[in-house]
Amino acid sequence: MSFLRAGRLAAARCVLAAPARRRMAALVGVEIDSDAPEVGVLTLQRPPVNSLNAALLTDIAEGITELEGTPGVKAFVLATAYEGRAFSAGLDLKSVVGTTDAKKNFEELLGRPEGEAANLAQAVSHAWRGVPCPVVAAVHGVCFGGGFQIALGADVRVAAAGTKFSVMEAKWGLIPDMGATAALPELVNRDVAIELTTTGRIFEAAEAKELGLVTKVVEGDAFEAALGMATKIAAGSPDAAAAAKQLWHATSSRGAAVPLTRHGDAAGSELDRPR
């Protein structure tokens, strides 16, 4: 697959933000599908494995805001623009902690704006809940650490068979507070959440489906399957879809801001701890 699935979206691509509002080398794409104009698509574009740095996280947060404010869009797809190794391999630790700007990076990622439940690192997962339309994530290759937590922020996850997952923060002495501490209690039993977050073990799509972490596993292209699902959602009533999403989140995530706040503070202390 070439850029944006063999040019399928590029053929009638509509970038929603004015160029002046985007970074010169945007690390996400925000687009409308040419065949389904009521479906918005956000793609991660930091090859080769979409490792997460402050710039990519900022672009994701901005992209979510753009999609949320786009009239006429009834469903969203979260994916990667590149086929191959990864949806996202997780946090780019070297770019965050291995530079002279480490303190600035910490402040950018972990600083929480007044009145907000989430910091930047958490918003790229948690903010999808505030998008009125259902969000379908298309996952392939590896989906580790922060990348997995971003996918957990979507309402539905479609994974290609053989996709590998891991709550990998345990291997780096970190707390998975980008979204896992809010999402996992809604999706799996507490013992499963503890086991996954303390071992950091790698598991494949079939097990993720059994555990409830993935909605659907497909043998073919996860993006095409996710786009098909989003298109079906968009064909229905946007008001009903938005109300259903709001109600399900309201019944399953009461108190979700508590783990975000509590563990966001804890994660800051862990990142600052000498190694």
C-alpha cells in the first residue's frame, strides 16, 4: 500500500485546516474520504513506526480538534498513512528524555491546563471521547505503549490478524496513564488490566479480541474494514449515533477524570526519577 492506501483518499483529498495553521511538516493527515464524504480520517504520519514525540502528539491533538469542528462528518477513522511495521511503536523515549530539552518536553507533555482533566499525552487518547461522532481505529503491525493507548481512545478498534499489542510502559518503569488507566477498566477485568500493565507482555490480535480490547479482527486490510464500518455508521442518523456514544461513555466512564488526574501526576514523578 502506498501513501493513504494506494492513493484512495489522496485522489479527492480535502485537508480541513488552512495550511498556515498546520506544521510545515505535519505529522498527521486530517482528511475526508473521497468515496465517503461523511467520514473523516486522521492518519499518523511519522515513519517508519509512528513513534510518539511531542510534535506528533501535538499534531494529533490539533487534528482531533479539527475533525471535531468539521460540519457534515458523521464518523471518523483513526489509522496510519503507511503500511508495514506499525500503527505505532509507542513513545520515542530518546526524543523525549534523551535531549537537552528534556525538561521542556516533560512540561509540554505532562503539564495540565487549568480546568482540564487531561494533559497533552493523555488528550491524544482521552479527547476522542469528546468527539460527538463514533471513532473507529484501524490497527496493524505493532501497537505498543502509547500507540496502544491512543487506539484505546477510539470507540471501536479493528485490527489486522497478527497485530501485536503491549502495554509496554512497564518495561521502562512508567505508568500507562495516557489513556489505559481510564480505558482498561471499561474493557477488561481488573486482574487482566493489572497483569497486562505490570508485565508489559506482547500479545496478538486474536487474544486482544478475546480479552475485549479489539472489536474485530480481519484477515485483510484493517483500514478498509474500519472505513467500511465508519461508512455504515455515517449512513445512519448522526444524532442517534452521537446520543448513543454519549450514553455509553456516561454509563461506563463515570470518574474517568480521576485516574487521568491521579496517574498523570504519578507519571510525572516517574519520568523525572533518575535512571
